[in-house]
Amino acid sequence: MFGRFLKVNDTCSVCGEALHHHRADDFPPYIVVTIVGHLVLGGFMMTEMLVALSNWQHLAIWVPITIAGSIALMQPVKGGVVGLQWALRMHGFGGHEDRPEDELPSQDRT
């Protein structure tokens, strides 16, 4: 699905589905921050309960884990978001242009 680390190919190499119009935007990083944040916070709190470490030792442990976990999860999560958009026929996957759905009809109050 990906041509580069986070750049989605224009088409699927297996079925030929057009992928160039997807818009994952900021949703994958939000998901990654939520997942990694919960895991790191839980690990930090568990470690703090079991072992008395200094702040520098915690930084030496948890900063690399946070960075590595974020990088490791970003591509699968973005692929999942693009797959969800495809399954729900969002952002060009439905065969028609997206229209803004938040425009309210005019209300004639006469």
C-alpha cells in the first residue's frame, strides 16, 4: 500500500484500486498518541511502583520506547485508517466527489 514510509501509492499493486485521493490527515497520529501514551504511562506507573528509579533513569527508559513505539505504529495505523475510509466509501472511495455536508439549508422565516 505504501510507496514510502507514509506515502500511499496511487493505486493498489494487487487489485488496481485508486488510492491517490485518500485523506487520512491527522487521524493516524492521534490514534498513535493515544495508544503509545496509554502503554507508556501504564509501564511508567508499574515501574515506579516496583522499582525506585531517578528521573534520568525513567527518561532513559521511556523516551526511546515512546519514539520507537510511535514510529513502529504509524504506518500500520495509517494503513488501517485508509482501509476504513475505503470500507466506508469515504473521501473519494464512493465513486463521487465529496460534498460538504455541514452547509445548512437556508431558513426562510417569513
